[in-house]
Amino acid sequence: MPPVAQEGNCLIYRGSNFLKQRLVLSCLSGKPVKITQIRAEDEGAPGLREYEISLIRLLDKLTNGTKIELNPAGTSVMFSPGLLHGGHLEHDCCVQRGIGYYLDALIALGPFCKMPLKCQLRGVTNSNDSPSVDHVKGAALSLLKRYLLVDEGLELRVVRRGVAPLGGGEVLFTCPVRKSLRAIQLQEPGMVKRIRGTVYACKVSPAMANRTVESAKGCMLKFLPDVYIYTDQNRGKMSGNSPGFGICLLAETTDGVCFAADCISNTREESDTPSIPEDLGREAAMRLLDEIYRGGCCDSAYQWLAALFMALGQKHVSKFLTGALSTYTVHFLQHLRDFFSVTFKLENPEIDEDDEDDVRGAQKVLMTCVGIGYTNVSKRVL
Amino acid sequence: MADDAAGQDKRKQHRARQSGVKADKKKVKAKKESNQKEPELTARQRNPKAFAINSAQRAERNFRRKEDLTAKKQHIPVVDQTPDEPPPVLIAVVGPPKVGKTTLIKDLIKTFTRTNVSEIKGPITIVTSKKRRITLLECNNDINSMIDVAKCADLVLLLCDASYGFEMEIFEFLNICQVHGMPKIMGVLTHLDMIKNTKQLRKRKKELKHRFWTEVYDGAKLFYLSGLLHGEYLRNEIKNLGRFISVMKFRPLQWRGAHSYLLVDRVEDVTNTDTVRRNPKCDREVVLYGYVRGVPLKQEHMVHIAGLGDARIDELSVIPDPCPLPGTEKKRSLLEKERLLYAPMSGVGGIVYDKDAVYIELQGSHSHKEQTAEATEQAALVSKLIEKKATMDEQMEEQQFRLFSDAAPIKSKDFKSDVEDEEDEEAADDSGLDAASSDDEDDNEFAANDWRGENSDEDEDQQQSEQSDASSGDEEYQQLGTAGSDEEDEDDEQSRLLANNMNWKSNLAQKARDAFLQRHSESRNLMRLVYGVYNQSERNKQEQLEKEQDDESDEELGGLFRVAAKQQTELQKDKDIRDKEERCFFEYQGGVTRDWLSEDNKQLIKNCFVTGKWKASEDAENLLKLDDMSDADSEVYGDFEDLETGEQHSGKPKDEAAASEDADDAPTAGEKRKMTRVEEENLTKKELMAKKLKLKAKFDAEYDNHGEKGDEDGGRITGDHSFYEDLKAEAQKQSELNKSEFAQLDNELRIQIEGYRAGLYVRLGFKTMPAEFVENFDASYPVLVGALNMTEENVGYVNCKVKKHRWYKKILKTGDPLIVSMGWRRFQTVAIYAKVEDNFRQRYLKYTPNHVTCSMTFWGPITPQNTGFLALQTVRHDQEEMKRLGFRIAATGCVSELDKSSQIMKKLKLVGHPFKIYKNTAYVKDMFHSSLEVAKFEGAKIKTVSGIRGQIKKAHHTPEGSYRATFEDKIVLSDIVFCRTWFRVEVPRFYAPITTLLLPADQKSQWQGMKTLGQLKRERALQNEAQPDSMYTEIVRKPKIFRPLVIPKALQRALPYKDKPKLGPENPREALERVAVVESPYEQKVAKMMKMIETNYKDKRNRDRKETQQRMKKFRAQKRADEASKQQHQKQLRKKVSRAISKMRGKNDK
């Protein structure tokens, strides 16, 4: 949805939806953003949630000269961004959302900081509502690598796992800085050549992990022989604060594109019945196959990242083939237009008539745009 | 320029020389060529031995040298961004006054277009050749104009009066150019006829040329205009200059390669005349016109109007080019009517746009004819404008009227009409289908049914999750938004399906066209789903519509119910997604994934894996086969048949398998088989294509790199430059992609995606411009509109490297206001200088150092790093000031860092005095004011003047601000204690854009910003009261009285005797008192005895001494005698021997 109004440079939005997108884009574009009526109709808990405030805090730490104004009820926030600073950060993420929620913002902002980012995040590493750290590591970092060209200094290390609801996990994210991003053309997703995965179990029986592996592998072996799933059994201090287990599957194609799918066990609050490992494994496999069916040159959860880097690239044409656009991406594209006035050309690529019988998954979307020539203004040159 | 000659007399044919050196040479050459048909051998080929490698070391050195030279030549490849139809080349004519700028421009215009221009005002655009237009711009003598011109000119004609020599303005301009990205510079010497003496003239030319070369580069072109004839330069010389201009190539500049800009060539004030009448100083609505240059321009970006400030574009639109390039007919020269001239600010081009009137000038019949096309067009524009100037009420009425009478266009805009549109489209598709396939309709319908059946099957399959194509992925998004839109989406879907059907069965040409159209509409649909109404014009219309609705009371109107409904749905949509949880996952509907293990689903993704079927172009088996083929065969088509049959064999069983799987659906299977047959044909075609490509690649590999290989064979070793070559190729590829990607799109969509690309003539509307801009508009000052990229509209601390210009006479003082030209902007700011120390600390400097770069920080607009800038202390054009300064550019440099806080530090020494000293502990006062301050400094290092180091420990209660400190040794009360700290210097937040365009004509060159303290004091004749501390007074020193040295007793005791303080006589000068000694008889006896013994002893000793002396004398005499006799004896012996020897010799001689 478009901004309600624009006051000079400042964009005004209504509602808490896509808060992260807006804040991240605001940081990048330098345009202040004002968000009003945040959960104003929610009588019980109006205003910003704790995790959103935590995100704002993280952005504040990451930048220099940011001004944030919250009204007393927390239903309105004025965010005027400073310059991205980076450096060594530590942040205790709110356990209401997974670390993936915060990591997304860091991945988008990391390459444009003044100093290489080295961020220690503590909280829930694996949760249902945001991509797990394995997912981020597999899908987002491989995408980021394409734009950074050299992956020296790009790392996401899972120091400790901690599942919802209490978390207790820790990750270390390092990201190098770049002066500008290149315009790239990615149109060949390639074919899936190998499937890897991680099954983790924290404070539960190791058998759970093994059972999950078995069922997931069973599904995947019907398509491809090269399947290997690691198990990550954690105990004691390394296993965070609450019990749980889950699986993250990763499919890699011949052209280096990574697809990922997550599945995690129910927490006690979510349902009474505990999750069955076999179901979990199968579900993850189905989700991965869904992802493969959708195809494209990036994971569907990170279409927005590809779009962002395309828009921020040099003033040249860049092209990117994705699967069907997700709602999130659609909104992100709208926001990109608001903040950077970049309009993407979206089209369904022509299918070669010859290849009609060997369709590779779903209809794809070809995104084309001209970058805005974004340069990292914070970095120091000598 | 061939056409220029056409006007003159008939050309003489070229006659080749029949005799002379050249002819002889040619004859010899021709003979040689006829003799030897083979290409001439190089020395290396003729005599390879001479080039053999003798020393590996030397070869290595040679190789390295060659590589060094090539590497030096290489530059990072830049993607070429010039569009297909570039904007006119901007040529600025710069020079001091009275040097002949206007004459030159007039002459150039005259040579190119045969028009006399009476008055040069503002930029003048002319068409010079089939592919090139130029804009001529005269730069006046104001430094503000010079800066703006240097920022936008592609080519600078730098005029210089040869009789006078280079003036300071020229050097200033060259320095400005260097800072803002060097445009091409061509020097032009005029007034050469003033120097009568030829020898002197030649000398002068040489002198000036060399001076020019040192400033620009060695070999820079300097053009000579030898004199005036009837008030014009010589025609031949101008023609030559024109030729130089029209073949000139330009290299891309960094700043302009990242920013779009335009030089305004027409200004219009479109404010309501009534408002202006009521309040002459009201903000104006201004429209600026110009060619977009640099990179594409976007409406949403802020722009900076140099000399005015930042502004937001209110309205941006393309208007037809007033000075278009001629069509692409194959003619060598321009037609007379194609030699267009566009100069809206000068008195040519037929129309002069004034503030509130349009004057049409009619010259000769010739010029009138020339302008007809554009004049009518412009007249139309003007009339439109006049129409627009109607009062607000009238406009409103008109709009209302339109709304009622013309319901259709309004309908088409609002929400529901989308459905109608699509239905229309559908209908159109249907009709298209009918028309296209009237010959075999039955078949078609059958096929369509089947096709649809299959599709609907699939639809059913997927109804739980997202559908097969992207738009259905969006469907899910739509469903989130509004339930109402679902239907419409389905309609859309169906229409597309239908379109699909049609495409499949019509003949090929039709098919291709339709496929294109359909794809186009599809992608448009996709874009519509994402962006809503994305078209600029549509959006504008909609906005207008909305405005109207706001104006009216919508309840009264029946026709507006729909609008209300639309608003309602939008509100609903808004509400639905408001406060939605933010998740980046693809959303599954109902949270269920498809069961991929079922056989039909499996088929869908089977080919996504490496185990599935590969594309013909990448399948290893296929490639191998092709390889074999290309190796073995000579005839392509023979094998082609073979291949096809082979393919069919492999194809059939698969089909059968498919048929067995779908046994229930026999007709479908049959259809499918038929289809695959068709596809196989295509496939083989494709394979053929792939094969051809492969062959071509092979050929290329063999023959394109042949030269290199040959060289290698010849023994020359070439380096590997593939990395550079790859980079270059990549840049080339990107450039081609940039050009071709959107070339097929319609202009509106293209502008939407790409922005207003360079070369378009645009109209920029600004809403709130100061009235002074219009009132004081002067065409001789260029109006440069530069677009700002992301974040460049913000301000922050800008840290730069800066060096005082070596020709500037003064040094610059920290805290003095400084005028900076950076990026598009000119502004005044207050700069703080600093020195970057080894640990990256920025240490405050009071003045800029001489001949060394230093760091400078100021509060100003955020500009990308490495952008060059120059600093001036004043931009006033004041003869006296000029004389005093000589050279106005105070400093140059480039941006190095941007931040929201500054880190400039100043050293601060805190001084305190001890007031109580214990062993190594001391209490120090006077350093701080309160114990709170002390608390902040706990643990800080301190030091006494004598060099004893220590540390602040803790605050002490009395006196306030004193503290306890420990030292490495005991200090004394007279010691002074220092604490060395760093104090951050605040950079003043002062940033004032220069607004020269707003000043009245006579004050344009007199802009005065903030003054320096010195200036103010001088003006007001103020003098600083000298500080009493700084006064020179006579130094009166009290003689220092030292306390006597006291050595502790214990120490005294321990000292060696010679260092011990001696306890001498109390008064050494007084003679000692003799004391009478009375001896006892015994003592007398002893004394007598002792005396006797002593005397005895003395006597004996004397005697002994004498005896010894005599004995020694005797001994020496004896010894001397012995020696003498010995000598005597030896002498005789030698005599004897000598005699014997001489005798023997005598015998021998005999």
C-alpha cells in the first residue's frame, strides 16, 4: 500500500505492517519515515510490540545520528535515519521473533556500513515465524555472495542454538562493506544437484533427530540420490533455554542457487500434541519441493533481497528470474517504488516452445530494473 | 561538412600525381605487390634466428617491460551510457570579456545554419549534421557562471586574447574544470591580427601554446583565429573549427555518469496572473525546459538548481523535440530545412518567450519557412498554455463538465471498470481468435477445449496452493486484499487462458505477433497487480479524478456511488493488511503444502533435478552427439534426418508411458502425442540451431584468435590479458543490454521503468519558486538543474582532503566562512581544518598548512566520496578585491568521508598544583571544579613538569575539585601537575546555498554571504583589546635564595673522607698561636739522642751518595773505553775483509 502522505522528504504510513521493510529502506534511502496508527484498533495491546522495538534498537545501534520519536502509547513512531555505521555490535533480540527477523535487516544493510559489520545476536535461532538461521545461511548468504562477488568476511556462525519460546541461542554475523553493488543478470536457475540439510535437537532425545532425518531423506531420495542430512544434537548450555527440534533442508542447483525450507516442532503453547518427527521431516521435504517447484534464482523468502540489491545496483539494467512473487515481495516492490522510485518490469518469461514438455516447475517471473546507482556514502576513502 | 562545400563552386576532381617522389613510391609499391602475391613477411618471419631468445633473463625483462607498458595503458572499463539519440553536445564559449566570444558563436551559427543571430542570450541549439546537434552557450565573466558552465559543458572553447595573453580568469576556469571533471577543452586564440610582426607572432603563438599545454595536457588543441574581416572571423577558420567540433569524441565523466542534469533553455512562469497581481511577491509556478543529459532523470528525485537551491519536481513530462535530428534517409548532407536552430531566449527561432508574453519575430521569408513546423507546434503549446491560464473557477467548471458528459474515460479509471476492460480484452481476443482461425474452426475449438481441459485439471490440482504462474501467485496476494477482486482475477486468468488457446492454433506469423502482444499484456497485468495504476498518465488522471471528487459533494451524484464503493474497497484492503504480521515466507493457503510424492505432481518437478530431462542446449549427451557430428560430417542435412528418426524412437516409448499413466484420458494422450511430434520438430530445429552455434564457436575459436597464435608460433611471447579483456567485454555487454532492454517498450512504460533518458526534451514544473527567480531572470546566467541521487538531499558532516591552492596568497583560517562548489551545489559553510595523525585522530589546526593537504570538515550536503570540490573566499566580482587576491580559488580537494558526527580533537592540558605531599601520594587542587568532574577523570594519567608520572585516584573533599593522586616518585610542592586530554571541537552547523539567480541583474555578481570576523572588524574599525597576558612587559625576576645545604649526620658519617665536610680552623686567616713546649730531662735526653742519630744518618747518607756518584763516573769511562777499542777492532777487521774481496774481484776480472 502506498504511503498515506508525504511531507517533504518524510513518508507517512499507517499500520504496523511491513515495519521492517520500511525501516530498512528508510535507513538506506536516508528518507525519514513516520508510521502512525500502529495497532490502534487493538484494545488489548496497542502500539509497537516488544520485538519491533528491539528491531528499532538494533537499527539505532547500527546507525549514527538516528532520531527516533515514539508517542507515549507507542502507536506512532517517527524514524529519521542517520548514516549506517556498523562495526562491532551486540544485541539481545526479543524472543517473540526469531533471530532471522533481525538478521534480514542486517543482511540488507550490512554491505553499506562504514565499517565491516560484526554482530552478535542473542535470542531465538529457530522459530516458525521467521527464517531460521540455517535458512538464512543457506539461502540469503548465497544470494548476498553473488552481489558482493568476494565472500571474504561474510559469515554467519551459529554459536549456540535456542528454540522458541525462551531462546538462548546466539549467532555471529559478519559482513564486509562495499562501495557499490554491480548490476547482475541472473536468469538461469539451473537444476537441483544436491540436497543437504540440518536437523537439530535441543533438550530432546537424539532419536527425534534421527527419525526426522529418516523421513525427510526418504522423501528426497525419490527425486535425487545426493541427499545428506546432518544432525546437530545439543545438550546443556549449548542447547538454549527451551526444548524443541526441527529441520532445515537446502537444495543446491548446478548454477549455485540455493533453496531452503524449514520446519520446527510445536512449542508447548502452540498445541497440546507434541510434533511427530516423521511428520516434521516429511513436511520439510514437501516445503522444499514446493520451493523447487516455484524455482527461480533465489529462495522465495529472499526474493525481496534480490529485488533490493537490484534496485540499489549501478545505473544499469539488471535482470533476475524468480518464482512466483510472494505477498511480501509484492509489498516490498511497492515500498521500493515509494522510497527509491524504482519500478520493476515484471513479466513471465517466454517458454521455449520446444521445451514445452519438460517444464521445470511453475511459471517464473522475470524482474528487470535499472538500478539507482546507490553508493555507500558512509565508507571512508583514503 | 561536405554540404558546406556544396554551396560553393563546383569541386575540382582530384588528380593523382604522375611524377615526383610520391608517384615513384607508389609505382614501386604497386610493382612489389604485383610481383609477390603473398603477404609481405615481417622481419621476424624472414629471419627468425635474429629474434631467437638468447638470454632467458633478458627475455624476461623485455617481457616484463612490455607488460608494464600495456598495463599502464589500461583503464577500468566504463559502461558506455550514451543513448541512441544523444542530447545536443553542450559547447561552452568561455573567456574574459572583450575577447570575441559572441562573435565566435555568431559565426559558428552562421556556418552551420546560415542564420544571422542578432543577440546571443542563453543556450542556442543547432543541428550540425545527420547525427549531431550542438548547444552553444556563452559564459559571462562571473565566477558563479564559470563554475556552473564547467559542471555541465561537454566541450569548452576557451577564448584568449593573444595580444594580451592568458588572463587570470582562464586559469581560474581551468582549475574549476579540473575539480569538477575535466570536459574537453580547446583553446582559441583571437586578436592575432593585433600583433603585426610575424616573427613576434610566431613566438607569441608558441609561448601561449606551451603555457596552455602545461595547464591542460601536452598536445592539447589550440586553435588560431587570425583576424577579423567585416566584423567576422575568417570563414575558413570558422569552418575548420566547426569540423573539429563535429568530430570530437567525449569521454565519460564520473560525476555526470552518475547524475542527470539539464541546462535550461527556456523558462516560463505559469502562475495565475490574478495571484501575482494581488501579491507580486507570491511563490511562483515555474516551468523549465531542457534536454536531459547524463543518466536518466526521475521525477521523484530532488533536483538542485544551481544558484537557487534544492527543489522537488512537481511535474515532469516529455515534450516533442524542438530541434530534432533529421530522419534516417540516406543522404550525405543536411537539407536546408533540417538545419534547425532553437534559441528561445535569444531573438531567433521566431519566438521569444518573455515573462508574460510571447513575441513572434518575422525575419526574411527564408527564416519564416524554416520555422513553420516548429512554430506551429510551439504555437499549439502556447495556446494550450493560454488555455491553462484561465481562472481556477473556470478550470473547475470545465472539469466538472467533462465528468458528466464523458462518462466513459472516468469509468475506465475506477476499480470496477478494470473488469470491464478485461472483458473487453477477452472479447477482443475472442474476435481475434475467430478472425485468425476461420479456416479450421472446428479443429481449433476442439483443441481449445482440450487445452483448457488440461489446464483446468491443473487448476484443480493447485487450488489448494498457489497456481502455476506468477499472476496466480499474486492471486493469493489479491485474496488477502479483497475477496471481491477474486472474481475479476479469475476472469483475467481465463482471458489469458483463452489467449493461450488462440495462440496455439493460429498460423505462425499470427502466433508470433499474438504471443508478443499477449506476453506484453500479461506482463502489464503482473505489473498492474504489483503497482496498481503504474502508468504516469493514468495515475495523473486518477489523481485529477480524485481531486474532483474531493471538491464535490459526492452524495448528490449518482454516478459517484461507484467511486465511493471503490474507496470503500480500498479502505477494506488497507484495513486487512494493516497491522499484519511481517513474514517473508511464501504464504501457503490453508497452511497445507501439496503432496509432491503423488505421481502427477511428481511429473511437474521431475525436470527440476539433474536426474530429470536436460535442455537440448545443455544436455551432455546431446552436446557430445553434436560434437561428433560437427567433427565428422561435412553435410549438415544428411545427419539431420538421421537424428530426427533417432529422436523419434526415443520419444515414442516415453509417450506411450505417459499414455499408460493417463490411460483414462485417451484423447488427451493422443493430442499430446501429436503435440510432442510438433515439438520434436521444433526440438530438432533447436538442436540444429545449437549445432550451428557450436560450429560457429569452433570457427571463432580457430580463426579469431589466429593472429595471437601465429605470433606465438613466431616465437613472441604474449601476456595473458584475459582478465582485462573479460572486464571490457562485460562492460560492453552491459552497455548493449542497457540500450536494447527497453527499446521495444512503449515510451511511457519505458520512462516509468528507466526514467527520462538522456536526449529527451522535457518540461519540468516547479510549484513554489521564489518570485525573484522570475523577476530577476537573466538569460546570460546559465540555469543548471542537476538531479540529486539517493541521500544526497540530506546534510551531514563532510570530511574532505583539501589543499590550499598554491597561487592563493593567503592561508585559510579555521572557522572562517568559505564558499564551496561541490557536486551541483555552491554554498557557504564554516570549515574546521585538521590534521590526520598516525592513529587516525583528527587534530585541530588553526590554519591550513602551506603546500600540504590537510583534512577539512564542514556541515554540508552529503555528497559521494571522491567528489571534487573547490573553495573560494568570495564570489563577488570586485576589481579591487581581484587585484588584491590575484587568484580567487582558495583551495581544492575531494570528499573522503561523510558522517553525522565529527571527531576533530584539540589538545587540552589541565593544570593543577599539589598542596599536600606524602611519600608518593599527593593532593592536587585547581585542576577541576567539582568532585563530579574528578570522578570522570579517575584513573587518568598525569605528569609533573619534572617528568614524574602519576595517576588520578579519587576526589578529595576540600577544597572542592581537589583529588588524591599517586606518583612514581615523591613530588615537591613547587611542581606543576598536568593532565593531557583531548577536547572535541564542534563543527558549526552552517550551510547556506548561494542564491545568485535570485539577485537583481546589477547585483548578480555581488553575492555576499556571511563575512569573516576580520572583514567585519575591518568594516567597523573594531580592534581587539589585547589580553593582558599577551602584552610584552619587562620581565622582573627576584633573585632566588637557596637554603644552605644540610647533609644529614648519618650520611656524613658514611661519606669518604674527601667528600666529608671538613671541620677546618674557625678563622683560617689568623696565625696559629705557638705553644711553648717544656721537655723533661728524659725527654731532652731522648731528643738529643734522636738528633744525634739523625745527624749521623744524614752524614752517612751523604757520603754514600758521593761514593756512588764517583763509582758511576768511573764505570761510565771504563765502558766508553771498551766501546772505542771494540770499534777499532771491528774497523780493522772490515778493512781486511774488504781488501780480500777486492783482491778476489781483481783476480776474477783477470
